[in-house]
Amino acid sequence: MKGMSKDQAEQITKQLEDNPELAASLKALESDKEVKALFEKITKEIEEKKKAGTAEQYAAILVMNKYKAELIKHREALAPLMSLMQK
């Protein structure tokens, strides 16, 4: 998976295999046009900041803070993704 270590990718893969409901919840995010558009904007802006010389983690923090209200608005839909990222 792009942007993560092999160990992280293996851990996420195992979590998805062990919890099919989580995998289904994440799949449902793909069909949510509003959430998908939000993440496309976030990804694009992080990439632009990285190209301008900003460190990746700092760029992510800046952009996520910019979209904090929208992320909070979609927190229920994003809960499975957030739980996966925290493990």
C-alpha cells in the first residue's frame, strides 16, 4: 500500500481479513460521493504542499486542520477507517 510500511500494510490486511464487517464499512465509503470528494481534495492538497517542499506529515496536518469541520461532519461514516488507522 502506498505511503505505509510493509508491517503496517500487513497489519491492516490482517484486520480486514479478521473483520469482514469492517471491510464492508470501508467499501461503503467508496459509494459516498461527498466523502470521496472530500478525500480527493485532501489528497490533492497534501500532494501540492509536498511538491512545494512541505514535509509530508506537516502537510497532512495542515490540510486535515483545514477540513476539520467536514471531517467531523462525516465522523460516523469515517469511524471504521479511523479505527483501522489507530491500531
